[in-house]
Amino acid sequence: MLSGGRVAESTCPPEQPTLIYDGGCGFCRRWVERARILDRRQAVKMMSFQDEGAAIVAGRSVEALRRAVHLVRPDGAVFAGAAATREFFRYVPGGWLVRAFGVVPGVMPVAERVYEYVARRWGPVSD
């Protein structure tokens, strides 16, 4: 894993931050709908990994995208799992509160474990 929670660097970064999720997973779609409500300014593009071009934008394989939500920043930094969620909050009103909590020592390792548990329990379900 790259430093700061980065898992990759995109060679084709998007113009706006892009959240890549499993469009075949009902649980994932519900959470993306909640994320859209938080993102009142539509600062983050939402893209299913099943969309053509998602793997190119993320610079990751479809299999890697299937395992976790990803956020790709315009600077090319790619984050997955809980780190992607943390990065999403960089772009939404009031998100600094969540991001501030994420810098508390020990929070991100716990958040990653919780994310992995939820992902195993409720996803991925698409093929």
C-alpha cells in the first residue's frame, strides 16, 4: 500500500473526484444514494465499477474494484475501502468533521477492519 492510504496512482485521473462502487450491490447503491445527499454540490462523480472506463480511471483491475469502494482524486491518487470513504468527506459540506476524526491515532486501522467486515457480510454480490 502506498503512503497515506493510497493504493494506486491513476495515469488517467478524472477531472473531478470520482467514487467507484459496486453498482450490482444493493447495499452499496443505498450508501451511494446517502453519499449523494451529503454531496449537495455534486462535487464527487459517482461511477459503478461496471461502467465502461471505471478501471481505466482508477488504474486498477475490475477485480480490485469489485473488492472495495474506491475514490480517485483529480491528482491521480487512488484510495480504497475506509480510506476512500475518508477521502470522500474531503469534498462534502461538513466533511472536515469526519476527516478530523480520521486523524486520531488508531481510528483508520479500526475503520479498515469494520469496512472489511461489512464488505464480507454484505458484498460484493455482483458478477
